[in-house]
Amino acid sequence: MACAILTCFLISPLLASILTLASHIISARKNRNQNAVGFFHPYTNDGGGGEKVLWFSVKAIQEEYPDLHCVIYTGDHDATPQSLMARAIDLFGVKLLQPPKVVHLYRRKWIEESSYPRFTMVGQSFGSVYLSWEALCKFTPLYYFDTSGYAFTYPVARIFGCKVICYTHYPTISLDMISHVRERNSMYNNNALIAQSCWLSHCKIFYYTLFSCMYGYVGSCAHLAMVNSSWTQSHIEKLWRIPDRIKRVYPPCDTSELQVLPLERPTECPKIISVAQFRPEKAHPLQLEAFSLAMRKLDADLPQPKLQFVGSCRNKSDEERLQNLKDKAIELKVDGDVEFHKNVKYRDLLTLLGGAVAGIHSMIDEHFGISVVEYMAAGAIPIAHNSAGPRMDIVLEEDGQPTGFLVQNAEEYADAILQVVRMPETERLAMAAAARRRAGRFSAQRFCEDFKTAIRPVLFHTKK
């Protein structure tokens, strides 16, 4: 009798929780908005390529399906329909046809990197499940569109009866990440302590392998998965195993205004620009080291270049990384030749790109590299890491002419910087012109066309 009472006492709260969850789901499915697309984008202030895709996607849907309401799930509490519409045009030059609706999320801390000092990847992934639950309980659309890469939210959206569409910039786990751990490489996502330990490396390989299996399952819940590059497509196809539902849609590189900039640049002080969010994987310290090395090797009779960092800060961690970069510039004694531009507007970015002779990008396994395309469109010769998107899709020959430099370490970056500075003007103009032609393959217009083609079967089939 006592055992039965104890069992009932333990099971009753569990049953009550299950019934509560079930009632939420039933109610949400019943009240689902059949004419809405919900964009899951918790950080609408990140200022990066992901946000750019968000606004171009919203605009494309507004153009193609004017009867559908676009709703943004955001953790930015100061975001309003009007402020987001203004942000889209100020930062990215995207003029929405009408302001999007906004659903505010108050549990974004569950996906904050700082909330998970250990097992960050799995912590953020499961945290996104909780955040998406909040989002879908507040507003349930017919179409759930993830533009931030939170694949663990897809089963939740399916349970709520949504059609799941996603745009994947970068797989949360990739086969390359597992390879880096297996080869004991020290990187931003594999610290030196683990890389130096055989036992810890084996443990991390097991963790990554298990996580990749879970990632493959949740990813397979997408009705349509758009990917931004050949590299991303290759990994997602292997992990999610839904090749018939994966479409490659290059991200919108709004090159129209960049391509009208003059190719001629001031030569008295060559500008080397770096456009990227201040995130650890962007490897900004490597750029400073390469620039310092180039300055030490610079011929006395050549003009002294200047390095310009341009990027956005999402949170306190990014602010700290920016300050560390400023401190490192002082330590390397190049602070007088380095500028920092934080959270600049689109018009100011155009001006900076229009004055640069070269653009530097140092992320390893960069999924695509919108900023690399923007360098090329603006007439700045790209110097990018020899991997993933830049190597497979972007910095390729155009009409038999080189379009930039692909390098791997600080010494090679420094040599490439020196080659650009030493390059005769006619040679630089020829390479810049070839790079600009190559960049035309990744226009915003091309994105909108490919995007609309990709989503049409899902939206058309549902609406029928």
C-alpha cells in the first residue's frame, strides 16, 4: 500500500506536466495562424551575415506572398516593427515592403554562450529548445523559418504543426570539427589543454560523435533546408541525410552599390580592411600579427599601410574581444596604424570599402564569406583563408585571371599584404576588375531569385 502511494506521489507531478505540455500544444495547433511566417532569429542586433539573410528573406516573402504576415521572434526587448524596418535599411540597404510583426522572447539567456562554460554547444542547443517553446506558445505560425542555425528547435516546431524551413549558414557540428580534434589541433573550439591530452581528445571525439548523431536527427525534421555554400551543403547532406530537401542558395551580397565604386584607390596610405563580427572564430588576433609582421618587412620606400577593423558587437564577450584587440595592437606597436570601427551603418561601410586596396578575412572553414565577396565587389583584393567557402566558391579565377589570395598562416597573410602594397597599379587594377566580375555571381538579386524558387514548392504545396 505504501509503495503504491509513493509511486502515485512520484508519477502524479510527471503526468500533470505532460498534460500541461499537451494542452499547450493542442491549443497552439488549434490557434495556429495559417497566414504567417515566423522567423526565429533571437539576435536581431548581431549585424552579421545571418541578419542580412533574415531581412532579405523577409523582403523576398513580402514580394512573393503579400498575404503572408512576417513575424520576428527576437530576444532584443527594445526591438519594434519600426526599429527593425529602419535597421534593415540602415545596416544592409534592405527596404522592407512593410514593418514585420515582433514577438519578444524573455528566455534568451538559455542560448547565451556565457550560460554554458562547459559543453557550450550542447547547452546552447538544448537551451534553444526551451526558447523555441516560448516562441511557439506565444505565436504559432504555419511556417517556422529558422535563420540562425538552431536545428534543435525543428522537432519542437513540427510538434506544433509548423512547416519547417531553415537557412543554414554553418553546421553546429561538422566533420571538420571532429577531424581537428582527432588531429589534436588547438583552435577556438578546441583549447590547448584538450589538444595536448590524448585521453581528453578521445572523450571529446565521443562527445562530438554523439552530438553529430543528435544533430543529424533534428536537422532531418526540416521540410526545406537552404544552405549558403558548397562546403556547408556537403556537410549538411552527410549529417542530415535529406539530400532531396537541401538547396544551395548563396547568401545575398548586395554588390550593386559596391560595384559602382571606382577601382582606383589612394596610394599614399593603402588601406587594408577587415569586416567581421568580433567573434572568436573570426581570428582577428591573427590579422594583427600578420599586419605587424608585414610592417616589419615593409620596404622603406613604400607607403605605410593602415589596417581598419570594421565589425559589430553582440554582447559583453564581443566587447571584451574588441578591447583585447586594441590592447594587442598596442603590444605589437602598430596601434598608430590600426583603426577600429564598431557597429557602423551601411553608408559608412560603403565609404570604408571604397577606400581599401585589400580586404582580409581569416576564419578557418568559413562557411561562405559574405565580406570576402563584398571586398571583391568593392574593388578591394581579398586575402582569405584557404579553406571552405573562399576556396570552394569565391576566390576562384575569373576568365583565367586571379581574383585574390588564399593563405593559411600569419606569414602567408603578411606576404599577401606586402604583395598588394608592392603591386604595380596596372596589375592591381586588373586583379580588382577580375574580382569584381567574380563577385557578380553572388548578388542580392540572385539570392532573391534562388530563394523564391527554393521555397515555392513548400509554400505552394501547403497553400493548395
